[in-house]
Amino acid sequence: MQHSKTHLRTRPISAGQLRAFEAVARHLNFRAASEELALTQSAVSRQIQALEEEVGLSLFHRHTRSVELTGAGGVLLRAVSPSLERIDGAVRQIRQSAGRKSVSLTTFASFASMWLIPRLEAFQHDNPDMDIRIDASDVAIELDTSDLDMAMRYGPAATMPAGAIRLFGEQLTPVASPWLLKSSPRLKKPEDLVHFALIEAGDSHSTHMEWLTWRRWLEVHGTPKLEGKRWLYFNYAYQMVQAALTGQGIVLARLPLIAESLASGDLIEPLPQMRLESPMAYWLIVGARSAVRPEVKAFCDWLMAQSALTRQAIGDVPDPDTVDDID
């Protein structure tokens, strides 16, 4: 099926046609798709034909007993499948939360795993009738175009939007498991790091995260050419800290994310006098439509209280010019 550009239609595609297309593309079989959709096979066939008329190209190669996607069909499927999954997920969430109080937020995966989730039990204990949804992704999601109430983000002040609330800043410090330090040569000065495996992010040298690297820390402390016993690279901060917890090496950790592990003794800070200030900070952004809801306000108040405890634990004094009032 091929149409000239003058005959191509521009009106929106019917959602029913897209449902039928996705089912046929997934099963590569009209009969199986019709059974799944509770439609007759001829009805599904008509939906596909109508969609092809709208698109202007064939979406399937029809064979005697099977079908296969055309190139155009493959392009459309890659867009349709995740879109339908997102719509279905949103509908399920709406149905489940009907009549219930809920708060939704987005943040990056390491922060969710290392700081937010361990603290949530206390909030849930005090707010048993509130549902919480966390979208942990390293891709920033815009609140204005999503169904999320708030975002917790990481970056320098210059990259944050107006109204962003500074939660706490950041220092970098070497940390290791106590048994690694007990079973290895003494670590009293930067030069002693030659006896240890050094752990860091695998992509830190090629991205804007270079200030998180061992190389920068070593340069600041006068040992720019030092090489560790070996190097271990991971994608995420929680993976790096997990490797340190199991004694695999020493990680240059973000202090706010490991403050509890230091307090419990699960990690040791062998060079506390050599903490390195980071230009990064952790921020709270509340969607304009959500800020007036009592449950969102309650969750924000709780986050601010938890952040104050973290600031106290790491000795962080925020710049008053970077702190906004959420009221």
C-alpha cells in the first residue's frame, strides 16, 4: 500500500486502531490478536486496514498463514508499545488510588536507594493512609508535563529552576569497610592509597561529573600521579558503595549518601581531615499544581526535617540565598 503525499491524512490516529496494531504486531497473528482484544478477526483486520489508510503505507506483509512487520510497521511499533504501556500504567494507578491520598516524586536512582527509601518507613508509619510513588530515573522528568508532584535533583545551583529548595550540599571523602582497613597496610595519608583498590564511576572522566573522580581528589591533595593497587568502575553510586561495604576497595563517596553508614560503623572514613567540597547540592522542586495539596505539603515538611538531620550529620551550613520557603 503506497499513497502520494497529497493523499496522506493528518488527523489523529484512532486509539482503537493502535491497540489492534500493537496486538497484531506482538502476536504476528490476526486470530491471536482478535482473541486477546475480544473482537472478531475481521474487525481487527478492518482496524489495521483503516490505520494503513491513515498512515499511507502498509504496516504488515501478509502471507498465507502469518504476517510480518514492514519497515514502517516497525517504526510505528517502537512508538506505540511504550506509549500504550504508559497509558495503561497511568490508568491502573488512577483506579487504584481513587479516593486515596497520594504523593509522587521523581529522583535519580542512587539517591532513591541510598537516602530516600531507607527513611520512608518512618513517614509511612506516621501516614499509613498515604500512597507514595517514586519514579527513579537518571533522566530528568519535567513536572509541568508529567503526573508527578515533585522532583529531588542533584546539581549546582546555576542549573536549578527558580523556586528550587536546597536540601543539603555535598562533600567527597574516602571510605572503606572496617575489616578492609584492619587487614591492610595503614591508611594515614594519601600516599598510602597505593595499597588499595580505588572505586569510582566508570563514566566520570568523560562527563560533567569529573569532580567526583579520584584524580581530582588526588590532585587537590598533592598526589596527582598516584595509582591505586587496581581500579574498580561502576555505573551508579550505590554500586560503588556496596563494593566498599563488602571490602573490595576504597570509594570516594558522596558524604550525604553514606552518613548513616559512617554513623553505624559499617563504613570508616580514614582521612576525615581531607574531605573535598563539591559544587553540587541536592534540591527539592515542587510542581505548582501540587504544592497546594495538604499531603504534598506534609511530605515536603518531612523531607525538610530529614534534610536538616543530614545537614547536621555532615556539618553542612547552607547559603541562605539558596534556600527557599516551600509555603
